[in-house]
Amino acid sequence: LGADIINVLKERDIDTTALKIQGQLETIRYERTYKNGLLVLDESHYFDEIDYELEYEAKNVSDGKVVFNEILDHFDITRTEEVVKSERFYRKLVERKHG
């Protein structure tokens, strides 16, 4: 662990010697400006999984939703349950441990 992380854990009285690395999550981020916003594609690798997360960041939420839905419709992408990548990693970790 990096010194910054160790310091934060110690500030919270977490024994860093008891921690054990359970896996690794690596994300490659692709960004492109699109229609006054930022289109982001995350490619995440953990265990034997590769998953993708598409986001559209805009100054105005309602305008951003319109553009994002246009993108999904244009490429025939079905929107699925939104689960943050750390949770997807954790679910896979539990699945691997408990079969």
C-alpha cells in the first residue's frame, strides 16, 4: 500500500498488518468530447472478468440524459442495473470464494 493510504487507514485505527490483498481491479478509461459533454467508456479487468461501463457527463442532467439515451438507442445498447465497479469486483470475489 502507498504511504497515503496507510496514513488514512491508521488515522481510522485500522491495523494495516491484518489486511490481505484479495485481488486486483484495473480500469482503462477512454474519453471523448461529444455534444457539449464528455463520453466515457471504462474497461475494467478483475479476476477472469472484463466489463465495460459507458457514461455521459454533461453540465445539465436532463440534457445529459437525452444525449445518453440517444447513444444507447443508436447503438442498440440495453441499459442494465447500475452497479459501481468496486461492487462488481466484490461480488465476483464472493462468488469465487463460495463457488
